[in-house]
Amino acid sequence: MYICITKPTPAGAKCYMAPTNSKSYMTGQSQTNTQREDARNSVIETATQMFHAQGIRNVTMDDIAHKLSMSKRTLYQLFTDKEDLLLACVIKHEGDVRTHLAAIISQSANVLDFLLIIFKAKMKEFDEIVPDFFADLTKYPRIKEHIARNKQQQEDEAVSFLERGIKQGLFREGVNFRIITRLLSSTMEVCIQNGLADQYSQGEIFLNTILPYIRGCATLKGVEMIDHFLAENNAL
């Protein structure tokens, strides 16, 4: 590899091609990129935990830097502002969820088996996240735009997946899963807006909203699976 060295002369600047060790340069650059990526991942992991535990509004960039024993200057070199960091946290979480779901799908006997496993995991997750976190998300324009941009694709995937349950004899024929999916998607938002999330745990809300919807779509075979699951888990 060569680098250009500019040397001023009366006639102007001349460019000399100075040889460098290409392999050494690329190795150093790779190490720098890896270190930066490791630092970003560390910040994302810590910030996500803090946002979930305290709410987004209650966590400042100063708090995150202090938690990581990192200077604010370094933090702002990795993320331009709090919203930039929050968006990175959301995207990382979505990727982790997709990976987790793919692993569960591959081990699930059917659609309902998969859903019940996810329900249990989600209710545990909801109880570890303060309600303010979900309310605060809507206050950041770039986050709202990101969620809205992916919403249609997520809805299409959910509808296609749930309709497989009809073929498996677990859900009733004629159920419009497009309507069901949109209702379920908006249920948690409504609970946050009307104050229910401040009075009851996320898990309890989930148990008394999402699960009854799904049970109402089920055939007798599906209902038996749901009731058996609830009995085994002491109604969660």
C-alpha cells in the first residue's frame, strides 16, 4: 500500500508515494474497528439494562458514562446523542429477539406451542421493564419512525404465522388474524396511555388481555393446550 505525502515547493505541492506495510496497516485498522464495535456493544448492553430498569427519561448520558467508567467525550464519539444510542439499543434488541424466536420455532411442535413459550418469556420480561420505558419510546421521533417502518412487515409475518395454526387444527376457521394482530399490537399501548400500566404489572395485563384474545381464536384442541399450560404454570 502507498500513502501520499504532500511536500510544498515553490512550484506548488508535489505528491510522493511512500511505501507502507499494507498487512500491518490493515491489521491495525481491523483492531481499531473491533475495539470500537466492542465499546459500542458494551454501551448498548449497559444502556438497555438502565433504560429497562429506570425508564428512558430518567437515564442521562452522564449516568451511562458513569456506570461504564467512561468519559462523556468517548461516549459521544460512539453515539451522537441519547436518541442515537436508544435507536441502537432498539435495533440490537430486535435482532436478539429474532434470533431467539428462530431458535424456539425450530424446537416447537406447532404454532400454539411456540406462542405459549413466548407468552411465558414475555410476561417475565415485562415484569423486568418499568412501564415508563414503553411510554418514553414514543417521545423520540427516530424511534417512532423506525417502529412504524417495520410495523407492516412484522404484522404480515405474524398473520402468516398464526394462519398456520388453522391448518394445524389449533385455531378456528374464519378468524381474521389481520384484525386480531392489530388489536393485540395496540392493546399494550392503550394500557400505558390510560394508566393501567401504573396500577398493574405488565405480566398481569398481558395475562388478562393478550391471552384471552388468543384463547378466543382457538379450537377445543387449542383451548385444552392453553388451559393445560396455564395450570402447569399456576396461571403465571
